[in-house]
Amino acid sequence: MTPLLEIKNLNVAFNTERGQIRPVRDVSMSIFPGQTLAVVGESGCGKSVTALSILRLIPQPPGKILGGQILFEGRDLVALREEEMQRVRGKEIAMIFQEPMTSLNPVYTIGDQIVEAVKLHQGVTSREAYQIAEQSLNDVGISDPHRRIHEYPHQMSGGMRQRVMIAMALSCRPKLLIADEPTTALDVTIQAQILELLRKLQRETGMAIMLITHDLGVVAENADAVAVMYASRVVETATVETLFDQPQHPYTEGLFRSVPKLNENAARLTTIPGSVPNPAKFPSGCKFHPRCARTRKLAASAPADQTTELKSGGEIIRVLTRCVNEEPELREIQPRQWAACHQIASYNSAKVTPPVVDHKREVTTEHSTEAMQLEAAKGQTA
Amino acid sequence: MSAFEPVTKSPPATETIIDVRDLRTYFPIRKGIFSHTVGYVKAVDGVTFSVDRGKTLGLVGESGCGKTTVGRTILRLIPATSGEVLYRGKSFFGYHGEELRKLRRHMQIIFQDPMSSLNPRMTIGNIIGEPMQVHGIAKGRERDERVAQLLQRVGLDPSYALRYPHEFSGGQRQRIGIARALSLSPDFIVCDEPVSALDVSIQSQILNLLQDLQQEFQISYLFIAHNLAVVEHFSDEVAVMYLGRIVEKAASRELYSNPKHPYTMALLSAVPEPDPRPKHKRIVLQGEVPSPSNPPSGCPFHPRCPLTREAAKQASDTDTVVLAPKGSMATNGHPLPVLGNEKPDRVLRKCVEQMPPLEQKQGEPGHIAACWVTK
């Protein structure tokens, strides 16, 4: 199968007063039709800039795509003219954002806003466009769409607004939906509804989803493939099962350990020391080395000439010199798993190949409400 | 480290620090040019709990359930409508003026957003040192020394005292907020979503710090959060709030392993597990949290409750009612508060007509829940 979207060695820079910063460095990833790729990382890791670059929505200047390709069905989006790009945006690739209130226009009804997109891309009459809008509101589970199409964004709750955003994004039947933290601003019970809705719509339409999130629970439940980003780079990418079973990169490992889990009685949480590096002053070599537990552990038993002492977050630590001097590239550690760390046992013999994770998850997360009610009621009712 | 000594030298083993009794906070809804009151938003509607020395009570619920208002009402940042808060046996609401100010040093708060809760025009040293000066605990060189000690204790370099908040990352700012709360050696700290604005890898650092400080200084926490995994990890006891009321309260582990309120069950199952092969199934609740200005009758959870629907299948017709479909209007033209579903929606009559009491359920002593259906 050929990927729907293939990002190859994307590099993005921003020119700021204090010099150039590089929010995306050498990023490669791919998404297949019907697949959900989760892009995971903390603030400033480059995940949102990567997504915005796909739609060419980064402001230029100060932003600039320095190099690389974004192949969508074989066409390089980086090379498209702006008019051609406008036909892709919204029509073939749509995006939803974290905060639905700021991405909806408060002075237009939600109907007007959906209709605008539909008319622009589908060349239909207003009447037909309103029908399409009503249908898409219905698809996202908004009851009484005939009445609610005339409501303004402020009349709706956060969960409803996010449904409207999804309806708007899907009204033109895009092949790829980019969802940038779609549930971060929502309550857990509403988050569960929205994620279930996205899964249902994906099953029905076969669209691919690029799900940007920092929540590992959301990743585990929704993703087929995962790309973990740290300091503007992809540091690990694999199928969701492999990533959770055998994380290879020490950052992925550390993230999994530092999240408290339900029904787990750890007295203390394992932490990743230090803080997320600022793109304006990245450390040298492997960008994770000042926070890395693996290099510290290995340095403790390594010969002195292979280690370096450095100051990190007020403490003196000893790490392997290779990690300080040389930035590791993403290599294929085993089939369908790529990672960038010098200290993975098979790293030196592994090859640099483009990360292509063609995979659908084994366990589908299907939740029929009635079945759940039974489950809940079992043993609980009087 | 004299600055951090607890106020009492030898506190009894289980001293109750904060005792909240039937607390209510109503916000008036005003309309018209004379802004007369047409109703109330019952943000907090009869909340009772207590926190012992060195213990943590977790308060969870969705946005708008009143958890933040509870924390602020206790500290008198928002006036209470009725009810009482006892601080070490004395009624905190009875104090005014100078006496109130003196008591306030024992109760502090840590806010969610560490950016908006630090004055951008003050140095870190002044932010942490000012409370000590105001309360006459330390000034001059002594004050600066204590600021340095506090910074060190929360894992920051003492030289940061001369810098400004914008120079710090989110996690560091939250540490500064914690140092400020600690500067008056309080007995009780309200932690209002202290980690939800932080990056995942930083959250665990802050949680560990709060836990260490609790053990060291025997501080009691009211830990307000919406992340259930974080609350379970952090709290001794957990209370779940829905529409201004506590619907369930139990020891942390008991609540998570043996939930007795359907809302707690749904909340627990809605948390996505960081495991691609989840062990248990999910209850997806229908609908959304109703408005607290117009709460549903009887048990406020009945429009979304899966348990009453299940129980209604086995009950006789006289014991059940069919809810009006969603969006239907009452005779006066206002939407009905009942947000049922499109399908015929049968629930227990009791759940619609009577508010269930918060009572002891099967399980550990002290496990209370408000539900007509569960035992």
C-alpha cells in the first residue's frame, strides 16, 4: 500500500530577533489511508509546527520551510502554488484545533461557517450547501440540526463546539484530518464522546487521522502508529503495540514511567529530571542527553575517557561523550520500529531507512453504549 | 530550618485541620436594568468533609461542578452563602479584620496557571518574601535567607531570587508558586489543578515535590483536579463532585476499586488507559453536565445515568417514568430540564422525584455515596 501522506526530511525555521530557531528538524513520517498516526510530544517539541507545515499554514515570514518534501498522494505540497494549495486545504486535508471557541467566528452562525466551506470547495448552491451542513451536523451527533444550524458558537458548550468543528472539517469529506489536541480542553466524559465519534467517522469514511496529543492514554486508545517527538525531531516511531510494549528511546521510556496510572500503587512517581529544552538554545549532540537516565547509568560503568562531566539543572552529572557530541539519527531498530539513540544495543548495526509504519491496531476500541450499561449494571444494582 | 517548623510543636496524631460543614455558595443571576435577582447558580450546594493533619483529600469532577469554588470559599476568597468552615476547631467564618489576617497565614493556595498567578513586575525574591514581611515573620537579611532556603527546598537555585517570572518555564513557575505558599509555614494548602497546565514529564516532578513537602512539614492538602489517575496517586481520600454536591466519598483505593456512584464509574472508565489493549470496557455517558442554574429534579445525575435505565427494565410501570425526549419544551415554552435521549427513555421514578441521601454503602466504613440504585 502507498502512504496517503509522506513527510520526508522536513526542516522548518523561524527567524526571530535572537536568531534562527529550528522547530522542525529532519522530520519524516507517513500516514496510510484509514490509519491514525499519533504524534506525541511536549510543548515546543515541534508537533504542531509539523502539522501546520502540511497545510502550509505557518506564517512566512518569519517561518520558512528550509527543505524536505510533503508528499500527499504523490504531489509535493511544499512545491504547490498558493492557489493550488487552497484547493487542498479544507477539501482534501482538514484540520481541527484544541480550542474550538477561538477557531469559530463568534459573529456568524455555525451554519454560515460550514456553508462557506462547502460552497467554496464543492461548487453547490446555497440550498444544497445547507443540506450538506445539516447532514454533517447530524453525522457528528448534534440532535435537532435543523434548529441548531442557526445558533451562534457562544450558545454551545465546549463539547458541542468541538463537534461543530469536526462537522465543518468533515463536510468536504477530506482524505486526511489533522486533529491538534482535539480533546485537551474538554472534560474526560466529553473527551470519550469526541474520540469515539472520530473513530466512528473514520470507520465510515476511511479517512486518515493525524492525531496530535500529549496524552498517552489517548494515544494508546486511538492510534495505529505513533511518532514521538522531542526537541524538533522524531526520536521514535513504531506501531502502537510495539511502542507501549518495548519502547526503545529513553525519552519514550521515561514518559511512560512518569505518568500515574489508575489502580497502580506506586509510592513515588519516576521522573524525567530537568525541563523541556527551549528551541532557541538546544543542547549539543543528542538533545535529550542532559535529562537522560540511560546515558547516566551507562557512564557510571564506562571508562573515564568515554565520559563527560556536565552541569544540568544545578547538579553535576556524568554522561557518555558520544551522546554529548553526536546527534543520533532515526534508524530502523527492528521491523516497524525506528528510534534515535546511540545506546540501543542494535543501534550501530541498524540502518537509516524512511520510517513507514503500515499498520492497523489489533484491538479496536469499540464501545457500544448499551453493552457498557450492562457491564456497569452488572453486580452494581440492587 | 526554623522557618518551616509546624505551628504546634507536638500535634496530636489525627488532628482535624479543616472541617467543612454543609457549605453553600450561590451566585445570584441578575436581570433587567435594576438587576434584580431572578435565580441562583448553586455552585456549591451542601458540601461536608474534613481533612486531617498531613492528609490529602482529592476533589474531582468535571468543569463547572463547583470544585474550584469549594476551595476558594474555604479560604474566603469567595463569600459563602451558608455553612461553616472550622480551622482546628475554630470557626474560620467568624473572624474579621486583623484576626482574620492572622489566621490566613495558616491556609494557602497554589493555582493552576503559574503564569497568571505571579506578579510579572515583582522579583521572585519579593514574590516569596512579601508574605513573610506582611505577616511580620521575617524582614531584611533574615527574609532573604529564608527566601533562599525556600527556593532551594523547591529545587530552584537561590540566585533566582533576583529574577522575574517571565524568565522561568512553567514547571519552574509552579515551583515558585509552591515556595510562596510555603513561606508562611501553612497547615493547609488548597492545590487547585496544580499540574494540569504543565508538561507530562514536569507533572511528576511537581507531584513528588508536593508529596515530599507534605511529609516533611505535615501539611494538609485539598487537592482539586480533573485527572483521576493523578488524584488517585496523590490523595488519601477522594470526593467526587457533580453539580455542586459531593456524590461519593471514600478512601482513595476503595473509591477506585469499588465505585458506588454511576457517575464515578463513568468518570473512571472515561480515563483513557495508557495501554493499547485495554482490560475493561468503557461507559460512554450520554449528554453533558446540565447547567447548575437549572439542575434536574431528584437525583441530578438521572438524565445521564446508565444504572437507573438498567434498573428500570426490571421495575414495574408504577415505579418508573419515561423521560421527555431531548429538546422538548414544557408548557411555558422553556426547555425541560430533563435531557433524555431520542429513544423512549425509562428511568426509576424515585431517581426523578427524590434526591438520594449521601449514605454509607457496602464496602469500607466511610464509603459514602448518593444513589438510589447501588447498595
